[in-house]
Amino acid sequence: MSGLSDASLLKFSAGNPSSPEPRAPTRLNYINVLGNQREADLDFIDNTKARRFIKSLPYSRAIHFSSMYPHADPLAVDLLQQMLIFDPSKRIMVVEALHHPYMSGLYDPTHNPPAQVQLNLDVDENMGEAIMIRELVLREMFHYHPETANANTLAQS
């Protein structure tokens, strides 16, 4: 991973955790790097005000990741490029990313086959993101380790 670490990937794609709405600034950062988007690439944005705002931004040309990370492995840059496409429906899927040549030294499908179970996260849209994630992690932990439910209840008393 010379020149482009997992931490760099996460840092680039993560919002400011102290911001009350981390997604909005993150998406604006994407636009600064990815450049203006075509009309078709904005179709996934349901909020008309947000879509109008993005369309009103001054023209900005895309910055290729290889110029941002000049010493990075070209395969890492290629994977990053595919992971950070503005329209989520056009991004590389997780299984495809695992089979990307950059991941060849990290992922062996014979030892770690993809799960065949459909994942259903019962997401509450009204709950704050951090609270919701904490709740989902606790539920999962209690499912596999029911004895921890009692310890957690006692700790909160």
C-alpha cells in the first residue's frame, strides 16, 4: 500500500465527526475532487433543494486521484476511483472490490467466501446515526453473547 494507506482512504471518504451533519460537507468535498456531475449522475438525490444547489456550483474540473497521491500504487488509485464515484449506484460493489487486483494480497475468496445470507438492518430513520449504530452493534452483541445483556443492564443502572 505504498503512498496510499487504508487510513488515507477512510480519511478522504469520511465526514467531519464533529459536524452535526457530516454527510453534507463530505459530499461537497467529493464534488471538489470529482468535479461537476452530469444531470444523470444527480438522479439519486431526492432532495430538490440539494440537487439545485449542486447544479448551481461553479464549474470544477475533476482531480485525478493519481495527482492527489502521486506515490500511490496505481491499483490503489484505480480502486479508490471506483469506490468514490459520486452516484452510489455506479460505485464498485463490495464483492467486486474484494476481487480487485489491489486486494489480491488481502483477500482469498477460497478462505473467506461472501456470505449467502441476506442482511437486513432494521434502520430507524428518526434515530441519530451514531445512536442507531450503537444500538445495532449492541443488539448484535446480545444476540451472539446473551450473557453480556445482563452485564450491560447492570452497568447502566
